[in-house]
Amino acid sequence: MAGVMVQFLLPKKESLNRYKGLTDALLDNPHMFAFCYTQLYDVEQELNGLYTYERKPKFDMDVIKAINARKAAIED
């Protein structure tokens, strides 16, 4: 499966909506049993982390947790 990137240079609300949409697509797939978001932090050449280069959250982490913590289709 090819990787999917969420570009967090968009306004916060649009970025969260995209992140939720991509995560929902994974969690709604009854054949998907795991996923891993690998870009936790921004680095010099990439700005698509959930945290800045200085390790400050870009978003409300409770919202990110709620998006990731919902029940997946495979659990039904």
C-alpha cells in the first residue's frame, strides 16, 4: 500500500478535516487492522508533523486522540 501524506501547511481546520477523512477511510475498511502515522514531528525539509520542529503541538492532541481512538470496522 502506498503511503499517504497529510500536508499540515493548510489552515488548522482543513488539516484536521483531511487527517480525519484519511483516518476514517482506514478505520472504515473492514480489511484494515493497523496503521501507523510516522511523521510526528516537523523536520528541516518536511512540515507535515503533528508537532512543530520545537516539539510543540500544532493541534489539540485530544482531537487527534479522538480521531485515532474510535472503533475500527474490523472490530465489529
